[in-house]
Amino acid sequence: MADYGTFTLNALRPNGTGVYDAQVRILNASLVDVTSVLFGVASGRTDSSGNVTKWLTSTDHLEFGQTYTIQVIAHGFELWETETSTAFNGNGQFTANLIPLPASTDYTITEPADGPLSSMEPIICLVTSPNDFDFEYINAIVEHPDGKVSISQGIVDKAELTATIDIRNRVTLGVRPLLVSAPAHTREDTEFSTKVDVTFSSISPEAETPIPGSFSRLVAHTESPEGETDLSSYASLSNQRWIVPAEPVIAFRGYYRDVMFWLTAPSLSGYILAATFYDADGQVVNTTTTDLVESDYVQRYQIDTNPADTVVKAVLVILSGESPITKQLTVLYRD
């Protein structure tokens, strides 16, 4: 049997690794596609190593006497081509050193709700890629106020060119509350709440590159109120909710009890927490005030559990200047 030789081509990235599923085309001197003459029903595409090999036979080889153009087409790379001599019949070894197309940085980031957000629910962001790499991962880089960084990763779906990333498990919160210690009346609970800054990068066969765009969110370890999708009603500064498991709040005399609130924006007039104490006849026994400040963190207020003996309840409200910004919160005392 006559030996017509072997056609071998390797498609390589700049780092020397093979390019999978690159298409090989062969054009004759008239630029007519004659790929099928050489490959027949074979694929003419590179394998996972970037290689395509075809053993030539009497029926699937090219005719001598004209030049041919060999092309390699691969997603994310410039067209590679070379021209053969007139002695080419398909037999030969070729290396296609592919040049990556400049990657676009025109990514689209779909952020989660403005929040604040609950760490007990998914915190989803979407990143749509303008590129069509062989594969691409998107890193969501989550940084905390103390400088700690963790990464959540999503793969870019080839059909939608979008990665879906849930950063909830990268939000680091504590397992124990930070209680208020006398003589203070309030404190920030940096274990219960935090602020995260999120940036992004792309990992492809070519490189890891930063993605323009970022966002910041406040997060706390509490459920959203029933019927709501985030914690915004806890930080609205208008008819704002208190962060409590149930209302009215029950406080036992002589035992520690606190309630939580979130003041995320400064007040030109200053914030004051007013606590008004009532007796069994509904008469005011006394009123106390506590100056407050804004904070990215949820704050705890320690309820006075040793009021006058005649006190049966207290009503709490936070004021900005003289205007209430929270709902009234009732505290009932028990012995």
C-alpha cells in the first residue's frame, strides 16, 4: 500500500498549552474549501491537547502542483494561517501559535438589592461576560472592614455568558452577640453585622484580569421581616423598625435585656433615644435620653431593668432632633 503520509497540526496558546476544539480549514489556490477532501467525515478539530492528526490514503489526500492555505479558527483567538508549497499533498507537521484576541472589559454586573441584606438569605450577583473563552470563571472578592478577604467563584455559562455568584457564605459574622457593659448604654455589635466591599476578576485560559465595577453592602445576621426581601425597613430612617424577635419586648427585672437598631446615615440634628416609663395607671414616671451616633453596624441598647418599683412598661423611640424616625417600641416589665 502506498504511503501518503500524515497530516499533524498542534494549536497552542502563548503559554504552550493546547487549544481545544480549534477548527482546521484547508483552501486551495482558488480559495475553495477542500478540507473535506483531506479529512473526509473526520472532525478536523483539535482534541484536548490541541492536536489533530490524519493519516492520508489514496482517497483522502490533496493533489500536488498548487499551493494550499491552512487556517486555524478558534474562539477567542486571531485567525492563524500559513501557505504551503506546491509539493504539499496533506503530508506535514504544523504548529499554529495562536494569538489571543484582546479581551473586552465591558462586563455587566447585576448587583444584589441595595439592602441592608440578611446573611441568612442568598446574596446573589450576576456577571455577564463580553468574551467567549473556552472557559471562564468569575471571582467575587469579598473584603471586610478588618481587611479579611475571601473569594466566591462562579463559572460563566456558555449559553448565557453569565456567572451567578452567591456571596452569602463569604460574609463573616460572629456566633455570639457583643453585649452592652455598664456604664455604657449602647454599643456596636460588629459580630452581628458588617459591611462588605465586593470587587470582581475574570479567570480565563489567558490570564486573571480585574473587572471594572464594585459594590458595598451592609449585612446582618437576622431574618428579613415577613413579606420583605431585605433588611431595608430596619435602616429606613422613617418609621424604622427595631430589630427585635417580637413585640412587645418582655424584660425581667434585674436581668440583662437589650434591643437593636440600625442608624446608617448621619443626622444633622443628632440622634437621641428617648425611654419613657409608665406606671399601672398609664402615668409617666420619668423619661431618660441617650445620645446616639450613626454607624454601619447594628447597635444594641441595654434596657434599664431596674426602673422605679411603680414602673410596668416603657416606650422607646429614636429621634433625629425632635422628629421620631423609628416606630415606638413597648417594653413590658415582669418580676
